[in-house]
Amino acid sequence: MVAAMAGFAVEDMFLKAATAHIPLGQALLIFGLTGAAFFAILAKRAGETLLHPALLSRPLLIRSSFEVAGRLFYSLAIALTPLSTASAILQATPLVVVAGAAILFGETVGWRRWTAITVGFAGVLLILRPGVEGFTLLSLVTVAGMAGFAGRDLATRAAPPALSNRQLGLIGMTMLAVAGAVILSVTGGARLPDATATAQIAAMTACGIFAYNALTIAMRTGEVSVVTPFRYTRLVFAMILGTLVFHERPDALTLAGSALIVASGLYTLTRSRPRAKP
């Protein structure tokens, strides 16, 4: 999960940089089609069918819908708001995922872990400072993206075991291309990428494929309430990249909130206990 969050943070950085050269929808469309082709090649080399019947199962259809929503809204937030701010709002995702895992999958989440995760959410509120300048219209766009990603992660957990990570990666990247096509159909203005944009999209695609695969493995093989707190590390990576690349300057409250988020995630790990195997 930590590797996935690092990969996603770098992907976001390249996406934000690429939108200075080509439209956001075009960048996502190229990214999604390239990533889908990559996972399709991996699936074929492994002897797997690309159009598995399970792709039309209810969990996969729900997952695809959430994937499109999450990618669409969060990508808009990345392009229109500071990288560190969008990533901070995204840190509310673990709360939704843990609650969903407890309700839908019956996972046990003790009061200590709930308390630690709540402290992490307080850290997010400290960063956003709602009522002052946090929850603007653009912030709500990020919240919509966060909800989409939470639903995607929970649906990934319920995905049919017959589907491999390669097949899930294929459908996920296809949905990313759909999100890009939706944005491009509204904004228009597609143009031929220059050398800089081409390099940025290539790097974004490589990081995104790596991160997507790592996230799928984490959500399918680890206990959701245990691996989910490590999503908080994305904020750390995003703040570092935002400072170094885009010259963003997080203030003292933002840094304090980030410290609370990371501390709560680490504490949640220490409270986790492996379940006995029959």
C-alpha cells in the first residue's frame, strides 16, 4: 500500500504538469488506453481471457462505476487545486473504507483503531479548516473523487476470485480512459502532444500502472482495516512533491494535521492483530 501511494503521488505530479501542455481529458484518455493495452498484454501472456464473464458481475459493474467517478472528479481536483490540498482531502478515504469493510464484510475494528482513525480525520480537518477556506466548490469535487475511490476499493475486495490482478487492471485503466473521454467531450481542445507532454504522460503511465497493481494486491490480499491506514502516506509524498515541483508552501496547521494523520495510521498498525487460521 505504501508503494502504491508513492506511485499515485508521482502519477498525480506528472498529470498536473502535463495539463499545462494538453487538456486534462486528453491526458487521461491517453493514460487509460496505454495502461489498458499494457494490462491486456500481461493477461494474454498469462493465458487469460480479456473478456471474462465475471466482468459483467454486479461487483465489477459497481467497481467500474466508482472507478469512473473517482478518476473523473479527483483528476479535476488535481488539475485545478494545489496537489497537497487535493491529497489532504483524499485522506478521508480510509474512514469510508473501514466503515464499509465493517458493515459489508464483517471485519472487526476495535474501538482503539476507530479512535486512531478518527484522530487521523481530525488531522484532515485541521488541514482543511472547514468554514474558513477548506470546503470550497473545488474541495467538494475532491470529496466526490474520494467517495468514488472508496467505493472502488470496497468493490475490489468483493471482486470475483476468478479475475486476476491483470484483468482488474485492464478494466480499471479502461474506466480511466472513459473518464478522460467524458472530460474531453465537455472541454474539447485536443491537440498533438509536444515532446515534454509525451514524456510526462509516459512517466505518468508507468507510475500509474505500478501503483494500480500494488493497490489491487493490497486490497485483495490484506485485511482492509489493516492496510487502509497506510493510504495516509500519500499525503506525505504529495506534500514533498508539491513543495519541490510546484513550490507549494504548506503552513504550520497543515503540517500539524499531516503529523496527526501519519501518527494515527502507525498507531492503527500497532493495534492490529493477525486472525487465527483454522
